[in-house]
Amino acid sequence: MNLAMSLYHFHDWLFLGYKARLEREFDRQFAWGAASFWEDVARKDSRFASIRDVVDGSRRLNIRAPKDDEAFVTHLANTEIAGPDSQVSVQGESFDECAIALYDFWQALLTKLTRTDAFS
């Protein structure tokens, strides 16, 4: 959960620190602030929106009694966590793949935004 929240809310931190550069990079003004920026990011890869689904779904988390020796957690955003060695999926996508894709996107964007010759 912490990873999903950090990856999702990174757009807030980037927006606060680099608003002008982000608007030049995305070639538009973000009328609704960080929320507008996130909308553009989520359009780049459908897996990014899945990370937000996990964050939003965590507010409606349901924990039920385990079956046999298996712990099972599910919530309304179609994310399942089952057993200690299981895969977490977000609407059919591997959570790991979604998280890695968004992390890689943030890393590349931040590198671009912090280059000293960028936007000069």
C-alpha cells in the first residue's frame, strides 16, 4: 500500500517543485493543478491509472476470514492479495508491472526536469 501511495502522490511533489517546467514539458497549462497533471500522466499508460485504483480502493478495504491457511484481502478496486508468495493483480495487470512502469516514468521525467541544460 505504501508503494502505491508514494508512486501515485509523487505527481503532487513533482508538481509543487517543477510546475513551470512540467507545463513546458507537457506543452499546456494545468488548470486544476496537480490533478490536471495526473490526468496527463495517466493517459500515457493505462497501468498508471491502476496504481491510483489501488490507492483509492484502500479506503474500502475488506478483510475476510482466511480459507484454510490462506490469508485473503480484497477491495472494490479489483485488487487481490492472496497468500505469502502470490501475485497482486490490479484489474488483470500485475501490480509489480504497474508499479515498475510508473516508477520508470517518474525517474525519466525527474531526470529530464533536473538536467541543468533542460528548458534553457
